[in-house]
Amino acid sequence: METQEHARPQTRDGAWAQTPLPQRALLQYEVEQFLYAEAALLDARRYRDWLALMAEDVEYWMPVRRTVTAADIEREFTKPGEVAYFDDDWAYLEMRVKKLEAGSAWSEDPPSRSRHFVSNVRILDVQVDEITLEASFHVHRTRLERDQDSWIGRRMDVLRRTGDSFRLVKRHLFLDHTVIPSTNMSTIF
């Protein structure tokens, strides 16, 4: 019988699709459980624990989406280095967490209530200890008595295996919205 360690796919050439089904199913389960636990930390406002899931070289980016014609579809999202809702590294994420913990984020006092949904998780590739995946997300936030925000989109994540768990190395978030009626985007996605 194979141990769990030996059952992990170790593809180097994009051969994820050829990995035997039991190994793919095990990795899919592990990845989904990690993503669900991450969402639960955010919903519980356990931002320091959430930050501990980030790799030191994390890239957390959300470009702006524009309405464009079919001929200009490659311009639908801003590119890296252009304007973005988020373009954060670990130090910036830590600063956001410190602000939330200190209560100095006026847009989060009183704090928002959020619910993070993650679905349609598809592992796209496995390269030794890094897993590239695509997922859909829905973040619902309520604040004060009547403020409600709902953000829906897809994300591309890269997870790096660290022992029995993962660290988030890259998160690129692509909103379905082109107009955001929210008064702020202080929520962590």
C-alpha cells in the first residue's frame, strides 16, 4: 500500500491529467479543505491566522475590469504594473492585518460580517510542490444596518506544499463586475 507521501503527484511537465485518479482525488480533497479552512478564518476575522497561510513571496493581485468590445477583449483587465484594486505582497498584507487588529481601519469599525464561498475548484497543474488552480468565489459582506456588498468572480491560485499543508504563493482575483458600488473594499478576498 502506498503511503500518502508517495501518493502525491510530482509532475514536472504539465502531466497532471495523466496522474492516476486516486492521487488526483486525494490532492483535490486536500486543496479544497485548505481553501475552505482559509475562508473560515476570514469569516471568523482571524486575520493573523489567515496571514500565516501566506508564503513570504506571496503575490496578491486584483486587476480592474473594463467593458470593452470583442475586438479589444485582451484589454478587458488591467495588466500587472497598471492600476489594480490590490497589488499586494506579504508586507502589505501584514500591514492590512495590523490595521484591522488595531481597529484603526475606520471602514471596519464596527467590523463587517462576511461570508466567503469557494467553488468550482479545478487543479490545472502540479509542478513538484506547487499546485496551480482555478476557483470561483463569492464574497458577501454586510456592515452597519443596511450596507451589503457582494463580489463574485474567479481566481487563479498557486499553492506551495509545506509539510502536511500549503502556503498561498499567488492569488490573482478577477471580478465579474466592472462597476463596484461598494463604499470601500476593505474585505480580504
